Amino acid sequence: MPSWRGEYESKIVSIEEALSHVRSGDFIVSTNNAGTPATILDKLYDRIDELDSLEVFISIPLRGMRLFLPQSAEKFKLITPFIGAMDREFMKRGTKVHYVPQHLSDVPGNMSEVKPGGVAIMMCTPPDGNGDISFGLSPLDASVVKGARLKIAQVNENVPFVKGEGMQCKLDDFDFIVDLTEELPTIDAGPPSVTDEKIAGLIMPYIPDGACIQLGIGGLANAVGSFLKDKKELGIHTEMFVESMVDLIECGAVTNSRKPFDKGISILGFGLGSKRMLDFADGNPAIESRSFGYVNDPCVIRQIDNFISINATMAVDLFGQCYSESIGFRQYSGTGGQADFVRGARHSKGGRSFVCTPSVMKKKDGTLASKIVIANEPGTVVTTLRSDVQYVVTEYGVAYLTADTIENRAKKLIGIAHPDFREQLTAEAKEVGIIS
């Protein structure tokens, strides 16, 4: 028997025994996305007849759980700072997911202020020789664990050991341990589209050697990563660690040598990718996790010279407002860290913030709709303010909006819209008086 099991034998219990200590009215928080302890959380459903008024704070789970069934709503209130694909799928079936609008940089502080003394259910690694555990690429602040009334750890040997300042605990900190090793969900990086590659190519001249980068999710991040391989002495300070960043570190483009702090280390809030990424991260001294309160703090970001932030949006209006999280009154994703990084990068010495979108989308009937718009439909939420936006990019060009007039902004944005919509947008802008 491995030594850690013998040392912690008295704390190792079944899932049912661990969950028997959960009470009605508890606030439950867990590790997120690929590290969500879905098997344990799913078992809470077995107590649906005896528990009441549970709040479960969960973020981007990659596996379905019975807590998401519509009939669970009266007993289990699901709360999230970001609507993911799994949430959307269940919401189509009538599940209620309660979205909390907030910048990701604010999440750690908000959680500690609003819901102290709850239940922490965390997926982690086995302890190392010092008794330390890691929450892998799906970390949560250690303070959340230490402040909880009840602490349950799922020890999963497939979780990569990723060090993190303020993000690690001792296995001794937990009341109960569930010894359950299972495969972690992974997401393979799909190939970037032609549009992604065009947008990435337009951004490249703005990224110098020695820049520190933050990339969002999706094909654009992979396209940017492939273009960056010829750069030198890049750094990484990112909310989300993506697949292309593994390539950049392995090829030597990323060294983190020019950052004023965290030198030699790529800093991440969380990571999501393939099995290759998990293997790369395990025990790798070149990467570390930090709290979103640090990673996403604009005051931290602005201290890093030549900070380059690249994020996606769903639509941009002619004022420069970016709509990145809702479609009408329907919440589609979340505020996340876009505004955090836009503000931080814009105030970095030599820094630049790019918000990117394809110029058009294909509707269900096969027709095209412009993603540069005169205004969005009622209820659509502005994620990044026009006063914060610096560069907007489509496959047709780069529009620099900072400190420019409303009329000039509109003309620049029309100039990077799809050619089929430029005449219409110009007419609409003239009709409402945006341009003369």
C-alpha cells in the first residue's frame, strides 16, 4: 500500500460517508472545469429527499451531474461565475443555473465575503513528500478550503501536480478523503479556421520580442500561438493556459526572462486542454498557478511591460462596445477576465489589448449576419466598455479606437466590417447621427 494511504487511513472514507456530513443550507464550492469532482457532487442527488436549500458554486464542469436535472432545482441551487457548454446544454432542458456577473479578478474576494464557512469539495493530487497537495490545472484559493466548515478531498492520481502560491494545501487540512482515481476530461485543440489565421496574422506586427501574452480559448488562441513561435523571450501571464502555450514553451519562444516578477515561470489561473497538456504540467517547475485575484488584477498586469492581451467577442457596435457574454436576455458565457486584461494591458508600458471577432456569423437559415453592428438586440450585455477598448480586429483589419471620436470610431469599425455590410452600416450610422 502506498505510504500516503497508510498515513491517512483514518480519514479515507466512502463518498457516501463524506457527504453524510453535508447539511441543509450549506454553501458548497469545488475545484472547477476538468478538476470538478463530478462523481462526488453527483452523489449529492442521492440525498435529495433529506437535504434542502443547498447552494453549489460550480464553474465550467465538463461532465454532467444529476444536480443539473431540472427536478433538482428546488433542493440544489447551482451558482456560477461563467456559463459553459455543459450549463448551456442543461439549460436547454429547463435547468436553472444562477449566473453571478463579476470580473474574474473579484471572484476570490467576493466568495470569502459572501459565503464564509461553507463546504469545500476538492479534487487533488496525492501528497508529495512534504504532505503538500496540488489542485492541478483547476485550482482554487487555499483560503477557501481553510475557511470551510467541512473539507472533503478527492485524491485522484491523474491530477497533475502544479505548484501555486496561495493555491496549495496539506492533505492534513481535510476532514475526509475519498480515494478515487479516474480519468480527467480533456479538450483537444481544434485546428484554427482560415479567419482565425487571418486575424492572428494581422496582430503579429504589434507583438514584439519580450512581450508577455494572455490568450483566450478557441481557434484564435491556437492560431496566435503558431505565429508566435518565431518570437524571442516571450512571457506568459494568463487567466487560461491553452494548448498553444505548451508549444511556445517547448520550442523556446517563452522564457519569462523579461517579466519584472515571476521570472522564469509561466503564470496561470487555470488550464484546459489535452492529455498532452496534463502530462506537460505534471511536476513542471516552469508553470505555476495563482489566484484570479492576482492573475487577473489589472494593477498587477499593468506592471508587466509589453503586455499583450488577445480575447474574443461575439459582437462589437459602432461605439466600440464589446458584447462577449449574452445573446439578448440569454446569458451565454460570462464576464470572465476580458475587462480585467483589457484594462491591465492598455496601461502596461508598450502593452496592447486586442478584442477580436470574425466579421460575420452564419445564421440558422444559412444567411450571414454582421458582427459589427449599429446596436445589439435588447438585453445583450456589454462586457467591455467603449472607453476601455483599444484595438478591435476582424479578418479585414485592425481598428485602433483609443482616444478617438465617436464618428471616427464608427468609420474605423465599418472599415473592418465584412464588405457586404459596410454600405448598410454607413447608412444606419448616418440615420442616427453617429457619422455625418
